[in-house]
Amino acid sequence: MHRFVVLGVLALTSWGLAAQVTLVATDPAPLPGAQVGLTVSGVPAGAECYWDFGGDGTVDQVTATPSIPYLVRAGYQEIAVQVRLGDRAVGSARIALSADPSLGVFRTVSRTETGSYEVTVVLRTRVHLYAPAIEEFIPAGWSVEVIDVGGAVFMVGESLQAVWALELWPGDEVALRYVLYPGPVETARLSGSASGYGPAGRIEVQIGGAVVIP
């Protein structure tokens, strides 16, 4: 099974973090009730991982290994992990999983050599879907450059909106790629949604994957 890096580094001020760690999920767009594997890279020898399965700052489990299975709940959920070496926090990372029976949607983020960030959002349908669409909100003070919408019609305002005049079948996907250029505040939180019209009407789900920059 392929692994996708779906989260950049997050320095949580409440935990006083400085080092870089990365969280990896075996499935970036799981079905509700699926079990996925979560793995943290960049963990020094002897460190422990403090897992927060609600993304709310509450530690739910502590492990001496950097990998753990996770049973996915229905809907949008964030998972945070703090890496501690003794009594010192050395890094943290955060991932979002959006588990929906109709749509699987996730974003990846990679830093470019110029200091900007390339973002890719993938929408995979599990149902017969019309007019798939993606909306990504642009962090305040940041600017955006669209580099590939795969034939979609798009517009940029406070958010980046793309709509494909397509009819998709289960297993089909569309993707959107854009570049974010940092503003005065270099840390940003990402959010957005994907939608379309399925057999039971309009479907809308939050986008999982990377949720913070850097």
C-alpha cells in the first residue's frame, strides 16, 4: 500500500516545539470505519510520541514507537502528535482525515526552492458525481498562483474556487494544483471543501490532508 505525506511541520506554541517531524498516513482519504496506519518520521532514538486523536490538545495515547493504527471515524477529524525526548518536546505534526462514503478528498503541501508552497488537492469520487468542485480558502496576507486546474473553470478571491463540467464515475478523480506565497506571517492554516452532485443530491465534505504551513 502506498504512503502519502499529508502533513507539514507544525510548531504548536502551547507545546513549545522547534524540531521538524512529519506525519504520514497509509490512506489520505479513508472510508469511515477503516483502519489506517499513522507513522511519524524524524523521531530521535528514545523519544516517545504523544497522540491526540481529537486535535484538541488532549493526549489520548503515548507510544514508544513512531507508528500506530488508527480507526477512522466518519467525518472530518484532526490528529496531532507531539514527540518528546525525556521531559523535552522536540517536534509535532498534525494531519486531517476526512472520511466520507461518497467523496475522498485530501491535500498535500511541499515547499519549493524559492520558499513558496505547492499545494495539490485531489478529489476521488466513490459515487456517480456531477460537477465536482473544490474551494480552498487563502490564508490572510498570502497570495496564490494557480498552476494546474485540469480543465476546470476557476476564480480567485478570498478563496480559490474550481468547478469541472464533468460527469464522474466511481474511482474517477480530479485534481487542483496551486502555489501559495507567504505573507507577513509565515505560519498559516489551510481549510477548504469539495462538493458535487450525487444520486441523493448535493454532497460537500471538508478537505483532509495537510492543514498547517510550514
